Amino acid sequence: MELHRRQILSLAAGAVSLSALPRSAGAQVYPSRPVTLYVSYPAGTATDITLRTLTSAAEKHLGQPFVIENRPGAAGVLASQQVATSAQPDGYSIVQVPLTVFRTPFLRKTAYDPAKDFTYIIGVTGYVYGIVVRADSPFKTFQDLIAYAKANPGKISYGTNGPTSTQHVSMLQIGKHFGVDWLHVPYKGGNESINALLGGHIDAVADVTVWAPQVDAGQLRLLVTFGANRTKRWPDVPILKEVGFDLVATSPYGLAGPKGMNPAVVKTLHDALRKGMDDPAFRATMEKLDQEIWYLGSEDYRTYAIREIAAQKQVVEEFGLKQD
């Protein structure tokens, strides 16, 4: 009887040991395979170049490669919406989150809630925006442009890459502040608006540095930029604050995953990407693209996102931008 009892106990102990073994042996340390980063804009754009450089620098610290998937569409919202609604929160699918992700739910119905459906990982950078006119334009300064626009309501036309874009919203805010009524002409992209300006079809363009080659070549004149500080590339050009409007518009973006990600996985991704931001190659790319590093840790990035969601709601309501 005693022997039988011992055999039962021994078998039971063995069963416990064997049942524990698969859990221990099967547990994988993250990451065990490549991480896909969905970029909200086409290949070859400044955003794409920035994130390819960053992930190339970060993957040596992560221990696995990043795979870039470009998913442009819906004003930069398509990629984020797909990740928020379809991706597993395992850390292998992350996405670039442009400012439009926070604004769009107040413009029309979306399948995601930016306050609830993302795990925010890290803030990365923003863009240089500015207003340009032709080199032979009578407007030598931003003040010249504003003075004429105030004296001639509706006469000044400006191009952007589309309605409700950051460029368009910024020009609405500038117009309201200075009491200017000017005409918005939307285009499908920056190249179209620049060609329209060079052809004399519009008076100005508000956009990211798509205008840089023509400014450097002397074909266009840069009147003002929208950053917190003057740019290194065009140090003589004032920022909005210096010409009477305390507005900073850089449309900053960062990286996020779907809701429910393990905090340890978030930290692993954050730490690798943060180290990548210190890499000389990434910093050289930032300088080449006239962009400033906009680092925010995971908690700070989430705090920023919640604050910016409220700010974008206010902008949409203030200017009646809702599209439904």
C-alpha cells in the first residue's frame, strides 16, 4: 500500500513538472521576429526617409529588424486606423501616428478612438511649415502679405495639400488672428501647389519644405515659418511669434501600437528607438530634412495625445470643419 502511494505521488510530481516545462520552454523573449512599422505616407517622402533611418539605427538595439510598410491614404489616417482595429497587441505591428489621426474623428465618423485604441510608444519629430510667394512677388515680408490681404478681402489666394490639413488649419488660425479673409485653394499635393504658384495661378503656398529647392534656387521667397525657433537652413526668416502671432505648428508625430500592449514590450520598443534617435545617421537625416527631434517618452506621449485630441476638437468646432 505504501509503495503504491509513493508511486502515485511520484507520478503526480512528474506530471506537475512536465506541465510546467512547456510554459517555461515555450515562453519567447520579445522580440523573436521582425517588427512591422506602418508608415502613413508614401515611400520617398520626408516621413518615410526619417522613419527608415530611425528604425535602421534602432534595430541594432532591438535585436530584430524593422520592416517598413507604407500605407498612405485618408489624409494619413488609413495606416493608424488599420493598426488600431486589426493588429494584435503583441508588439509586432506599430504605426506612425500623424496629427490628422487626432483631428479626423471630429471631422467624420471613424472606426477608432485615438484616446482609447492606441498604446503610445514614443514621440519622434515634426515638420517645418512655411509660407512662400514667388520671387517677383510684391510681398517682400510676411507683414506685406498681411497688410495687402487686410486691405483687399478675398483677393489673396493660397494653396495647401488639402482641406482640414495642418497647413489649411494653420492658415485659418493665422487669418483669424490678423483679421484676414483670404481664399483657400486645395491641391492633391505639394508639387501641384508649387507649380500653381510658379505659374501665377495663386499668390502663396503654405506647406512643408516641399518648396525648399525653389527657395534655395531663388524662384520662391520664404516669408515666415511656423516653428518654435528659426530654422538652421533659413536663419534670416522669422517665425510666426516674431511677426505677431504666438502659434507653433509643426504637426509632430510619433509611434504607437494597438491598445493592450504589454508594458514590458512597450519599454523594449521605446528604449531601442530612443537609442536610435541618438545615432549620428539619424541626427544627420534630421538636419538634412530641416527637422527637429521631438522626443517624448511613452507616458508623456500619451499625455500629449490626450491634450492634442481636445485641441483638435476645439479647432474643428471653431472653424466649422466637420464634414459629415
